[in-house]
Amino acid sequence: MADVSAIILAAGQGKRMKSLLPKVAHPVSGRPMLWHVARAARTAGIAEIAFVLGQGREKLVGTAEEFGGKVAIQETQLGTGDAARCGLSVLSSKAKEVVVLCGDAPLIHPRTIRALIATRRRRKAAASVLTGILSTPSGYGRVLRNPDGTVARIVEERDGGPEIRKIREVNSGTYVFDRKFLARNLPRLTDVNVQREFYLTDLVVQALQEGKIVVPVVAGNPDEVRGINSRKELAEATEVLRRAKIDALLDSGVTVMAPDRTYIEAEVSVGADSMIEPGVVLLGKTSIGKGVRIQTGCVVENCRIDDGAHLKPYSVLTDSHVRKGAILGPFAHLRPESDIGEGARIGNFVEVKKSRIGKGSKANHLAYIGDAIVGKKANIGAGTITCNYDGITKHTTVIGDGVFVGSDTQLVAPVTVGKGALIGAGATITQDVPPYALALSRVEQKNIADWVIRRMPELPKKAGLKIPPLKEKA
């Protein structure tokens, strides 16, 4: 819709949030609430968006830039009418219609925005306004209708009396305006009201004075008109999006065993026939393939999990790639930039950081692999550590195809272990190991006969052992 622009009002501080962060910067389902509104506008087909920002705008500029938006600054909070005036000043002149959206209403749906545009066009109205029928409308402006169903007035609750407060149809603050009407009448608004602010709602009266109409569109889902003004409302909106996301996954062929005990953010994707067990948390832009099993307590953020992978309980993954058929956990930890190869196994209490693990390789327990390149079908024994940091610089460990690393080995980087090599248990490797070589670094073992009987006889006695007679020295 090249002839439609949007203004998103996002300059409010939200004092009830009790936060130094601007209200619309608070996250809902992993993204700032402003982001959700902008995404709805863009998905509805609106190309040009103006963001009206105020104090703390440095926290919101990134969202505006992500959507290619223009930024208008409202330095002093003088009401929605003044904010719309700021936004209109930065829009191009090509748009014939302007959608005004509230940055604190993240549950607005693109289809609703399209319906508002279509209704205004069909009725040739000065504006259309999104309304909602709420069982508890406290805090919202009320919509008064003419006998023909068009809007007669919108009265802010603080400016109305008891009869006004009985009305259950409320104003959402979302509008579609004829561009010329909006530009002509915004400068005519006054601040003659309790709050001494310029109300966008007063444009209804101006429309009637011009012999034009304002048409209401009732939201099919009352949640869409919700504005967020408190932490409680923030949590409620997050829950709405969480449940909607899980319902969509269930409909697409994903098994979510305990929907009420699973948290999945808005941008996560999950393939069919995957199974998500209770207590799983999927964050950011995580992408999960088909037939993946994610067990209880796993936390996955901004990761790619390929088809058939298996995450065992309580594994934590961040900014990593798990390839087809790989198995992780339980209690595995992938730190950023880890790449786990096809069919590889990362077992319990294994931590991988910024490393590539080759196809079919294994590190089944109690290991740290950092800044490493591990080839195919290598075996990393229990207790193995890549000593990658010298206190100043991180160094790389290279482990070739088919290498067998014995338990309790330290690989002091930078070091390369050639393909097919074997490292004996308990080794400290400080030099490169040639292919197919055996590497050992143990001191020679020495056994002293009867030392315990001679020097610490109380030790076997404590264990209830019968001490044998001492052997005669030769």
C-alpha cells in the first residue's frame, strides 16, 4: 500500500511501569512492545512508518531502523494530537491515508489494520477508529455513537461523568485518517480539557463540523485494543502472545506436551513432528527443524537446530548450530559460535564454546572444548580441557579426524593433534602431535612395597583390614 503511511505514537514514559526504560522499550515475547506494533504495520502492507519518540529514544532507535522508519521527536508530552502532528511532519507527501497506531498496544493484528483501511475507504469517511467492547473499560476513553452507528464523540474517562463511565465500548487509540483531513485539522486542536493536552479524539468533532463521518470498527478480539501501562499488563500481553504462538505450533504439527509450562517467543520457528517437553524455553530467532526432540528444562536462544537432533534435559544453548541427528546433554552447555556436526554427541556436563565439532565426533562427559576445531569421528575423553586462554589471547586447538583423546587430558593451545593420533589418559599436550602417533606425558610410576604398613598402619586398620606380616627385606 504505497498510498498509506503510518505514525506510531511512542513518546510516553509510562510512569506506572516504575522504570528508567521507556515504556514501549519493555519486551513482550522477547521483543520491545514497539517492535510488535511496527511489525503489524509492515505486515499489513504499510511501507512508510514514522516513529514518534521522546525521552530515552536511544533505546528505541534500533527498532525504528530495523523497519526503515523515520523518527520524529516529541520533546514535551502534550498529548496524542501533538504527537500525531510531530509524526505527520516527517512523512512524505505521497500518502493519501495515515494510520495512527499506539506503540504500547503490541497485540494489534495486521488484518485489523487492513480492515480499518478498507472500512474508511468504503464509507468515504474522514476517519475510521478501532474500538473494543470491554467488560471492565476503566481507564479508556469511551465511544459515543450516533443513531446511524457512526461515532458522535470520544470522551476521555477523566473528562466524563458517571454516565460516560457506564459505556463499555472504548477507544483503542488506533485510527485511519484521510491525509488531507488530518493535515487540515491537527493545527486546529486545542488543549481545553482537564489534562491540558491536545487530544486526537477531538478530530471526531471536527469531522462532524465539516459534515463528514468517523466510522468505528469493533475489534474481533478485545485483546487488540489493550494498552500496556503496568508490569502486570506487560505480563498479561506476553502471556497472550505466548499462548497464541504455542497454539499456532500445535496447529502446524508440533507436539507441545505441556503448553502451560512452555515458553516460546514470537520469532521462533519449529518444524513438524518435533516434540517439546515441559519446561522448555525457546528464545529469539531460534529455528528448529523437523523431528527434533527437546526435553525438559532446555533453554535455547538464537540457535539453529537441524532435523532429527535431540536435546536432552537441562541443556543450555546460545547462538549455536546443532546439525542433523546430533545429540546433546543432559546438562550440556553450548556457548556462542558453537557448531555441532551431524550425528555428533555432546554429553552431560560438557561445555563447548566457539568450536566446530565434526561429524560423528563424541565428547560424552565432563569436558571443556573452547576455540577448537574437531574433525570427524574423534573421541574426547572425560575430563578433557582445551586450555585456550593464556590470560591475554585466545588460541586455537585443532584435533584431527579419528583422534582418540584419553581422559583427564589438557590440550594447551595453540596446538594441533594430527589425524588418527592417540593421546594417553592424564596427558598435558603442549606440542603438536603427528598423525597416528601416541602422545604421553606422564612421569614414570614407582611402587614402594609395604609403605602403608610401615608408615601409616592406622589407614588399613580404619578400614577393618587385617594387616599382613611384613616381608623380609632382601
